[in-house]
Amino acid sequence: MTHHPFDGSVTVITGAGSGIGRATALLAAQR
């Protein structure tokens, strides 16, 4: 993963995407 301290928006978007991916995986595993 690449980190750009000068661009917080990219970090936020990437973090949100990872969170959604993990949540989807957890929901799929529970079904």
C-alpha cells in the first residue's frame, strides 16, 4: 500500500473502500 501524507482524501477513500470490503466479506461469511 502506498501512503501519501500530503493527500488525506486519497487515504480516506482507500480506508472507506477497505472498510466496505471487509464488511461485505463478514456479511457474506455470516450468511
